Amino acid sequence: MAAAVIAYIGLGSNLDDPVRQVQTALVELGEIQQSCLLKHSSLYRSAPMGRADQPDYINAVAAVETALAPHELLSQLQRLEARHQRVRRERWGARTLDLDLLLFGAAVIDSEQLCVPHPGLAARNFILIPLYEIAPDLILPDNRGLSELVQGCPRTGLQRLENVDQPLS
């Protein structure tokens, strides 16, 4: 069995009761084989990227300890998306569930199927702020501190949801 690595997963939904979609997916992340959900952020509401004629997103970030290889974990995440009736029609289109492998330990991966760190990580407040909530001391594979990125990150269009039942304590 491979050594365990901490992976960070971005979650997003803007269709079919997005809060429930994200909460359910957080629980399901803990059920992935050879993996354990360590913690997750609060839920955040964010404006959609791309087309503005779609509902706002609900986002979160989770930390998962896994013994799976990166592409195996990606495959498990895509299975979870399929269980939530994720349909890939258009880039940045509305979706029931979007799961992105943001970071996989200190790995840098650039393949057709997977890019880690996630290419949008440093520029997206709906990733950076929830990630910072659960891993404020995180150092990225390029040796930049997460706190450095968060300082320059605008919070426009991002709202932390209060009084939402969290799936984990």
C-alpha cells in the first residue's frame, strides 16, 4: 500500500439543492476506499464563473488523507460526481456537483487527465478562502504560502454561509 498523502478537494454545486449536494458529497468523500476525510471548510456562496445566467454556487474545500494514487483518487471523485448526476456539457456551466483535486501532497502533475496543483487555485476566492480556513499554514508545491495568496485575494462575490447544518462537527 502506498504511503498516505493529504489531498485537498474543492467542492461546488449550483443545481438541485446545492447545499445538500455539497453536504452529501462531504460525507461521501469520507467513504472513498483507502481514504479518510480529515476536515472540511464552512460552506460559501459564490458568483458563477463564465455565464452569469446561472444560479450562485455553494463551495467548500475538504482535506482527505488517502493512500490512493492521484489518478485513482480522481477516478473516485468522478464516480461521486456521476452519482450526483453530473453532466459535462460546457465549461463553467451549471452543475449538480463539481469535485476538483486541488492539491495532492507536494505533487506536481501535468497530464491530459489531471493538473495538480489545480490551475485556478491561486486566482479563485471560492477555493483560496475555504482552503485557508482549514489549512492556514499550507505551503504550495511552488513554495508559496497559502496565507500570501489569501492576502491578495479579493473577496468580492463570496459569502460564508451561517447557520447551515454541517455534515461533520
